[in-house]
Amino acid sequence: MNDKELRVVQSHFRTFYQRRMPSVPALSQRELGFGWRKKVDFRHKAFASQRDFERFVLQDVPLYMSASTAYYRFPDKQPMLQKEFSGADLVFDLDTARSLDHDHKPLLCMGCLDDVHQQALRILDFLTDDFGLQGLLVFSGQKGFHIHVRSEAVWDLSKEARRQMAEYVAAEGLEAEAFFQKSADYSDSSERNVGVLQGPSAQSGGWAGKVYSVMKNAIEKSDAASLKAFGVSKKHRDDIAARPAELLAQLRQGRWSAFCLKPDVEALISAVKVVQTDKAVTFDLHRLLRIPESLHGGTGFVAKTLPKPDSFKLEDVIVFDVREKMTVIPRVPIQLGFLGEKYDLPKARFAEVPLPLGIYLVCQEKAFVP
């Protein structure tokens, strides 16, 4: 955006920050970074108090504000070793990737946001179920979500430990075949049930527990397509349809040979819906991440902490008054849906749109201010 557009956006951002200034936990121990033309134009900034931070924001009005996930004794010093690292929060970063499961929109695709929101919820489940941790879910402000774990239990985790956690949720290096044990007389070369195949049971935890849940769900629903994909033969699929309660009881005990001689482990893991995160963000101990409750200079949306993680709507992150209008001139033809309305804006024509949409288009450099 040009200087005029920058000043217009800054004016609206300043008005927002005069009403709602974000706060940074343990502010005096964080390194901060700020951007106007890009996400981080400079970093190694520190503030002794919230008041100093607020004074800077209202005077300089950055479009992007980030804080370190790490805690330092001297957060403004350089090089990094002089900061004296004392620990770091655990974070996960999920960005939207185009999905084939919905009608993708090139600009403001709610289908993509919904997809990545569901992935973020699965990360929260991993944290709770597998690691006993509670995470805060934060919309990134543009096309993804961040998850913050601010417990002392994670502050001393090494870079390698954090990498392993990110790989764990992505099922990287997972030896799922080890979930199954065969008795000495077991044979899967025919439909005859010879010996015992013991697998994940109702008592299993971690990934084995998730595999158990996937098979349990397929048996409960007599989902023939899923059962076939998981390696259940036609004969055993018919058995499941005829006596599901009996075979669910066998599954609870981990007796997989009662209904599945050749489990397709890859299909079972895939059905758990593996989550891919930006692993570099998780294991980088000196990463700067968007400050929750700050505005995103690429959209004008707020990087909002979701008090109810299961619920996410665009309305939740729009902070400017939709009743107020803004005049813009599109740089390109624009077609998009916004808050239930469809907009078809021709290139190089004056257009009057709701203020949050105008700011979004200017921040995206799809339109300019006349």
C-alpha cells in the first residue's frame, strides 16, 4: 500500500487501539517486533511496562505486532545470547491450505478457514489427551490459527522435544505396526482365524487409542466403506452387520482377529485425520508470533483468542463498524462474499463498501483509497 493508504489504515487502527489495547503476558520479559510494510520491519524491542507499550502503539501505530514465545532477562539485547533465555511457551502454527472438500475462493475463503479451524481443534485434543496440557486457540488474523501453551511445564522443553511433539501430532515416524501383536500360531494368509491378533483396545492411549476409536466408530455405524478401507474382509463386514455388539465387545478387549485379519494400518492412521503444522514455529525457541488481540495488517481483522474454541465465525474477528462506509477503487476485478453479502466490484471503479471490507481490500492491496 502507498503512504496515503498506510495513513488511512493507521487512523482506523489507532481508533481501535484507543478502545482495546492488547496486553502481553510477562511483557517485560518478551522481545517484541513491529511492522508497517511487512510483518516484522524491526525487532529486539522491549518495554518495561504496559503503559510504555501503549504509548508506543498509539504514537507509531504499527500494522503488525509480534512478541517472542520466549522469556528473556534482557529481551532487547543483541545478539540473541545476550538476552539470557529463561524459557519459552509452546506454540503451534496452522495455516490454511487449499482443500478439495469445498468450493475454494481465491479471496477470503471461509471453507479454508473452517478446515484449518477443525485441524486446530484436533491439536487441542492432542494436547489435552496425549500431553495433559491446556492450549489457548487464537485466530492468526488472516488465514490460520495459533495455539499457545503458557504453562511452566513446557518452559524448559528443548528444541528437540518440541520438534518431537510437532512430529507426533503429524504421525511422523510413528511405528503403528507395533500396536498389533500376533500369537505364535497366528496366520493372516486365509480367512481362517488362526491364533490371535491383539491390537488397540478400550484401555489404549495415544495414537493406539485413536486407532481404536476410529475402528470402534466404523463398527458402530457398520460403515462398510470404511471397514473395507481398514482391511476388514467381506465375510467379517457381514459379521459386523449381523452382530455388531458382540464384535464391539471383542474390540474393547483388543481382539482384532475376531473381525479383521489384515488391518490396513496406514488407512487407520489417515482416518484419525493427521494434522500438519508449521513445525519450525514450534521448535524455534526465539520465534516471534502475532500478539493476541492485535490487528493484522494484511486484513484489518483482530487476532482473537477464542473463549469457546469450538466456535469460529468471521463476525467474531471483525472490529470495525459494518454500518460505516468506505470508498475504494479496486485494482483488479473483485468477487467475494462478506458477512452474508456478495460483492462484484469492477476494476478501477469507485465502490462504496462497509468499512471492514474496505480496510480488508486495502490491506490486501486489492483496492486503493481515492
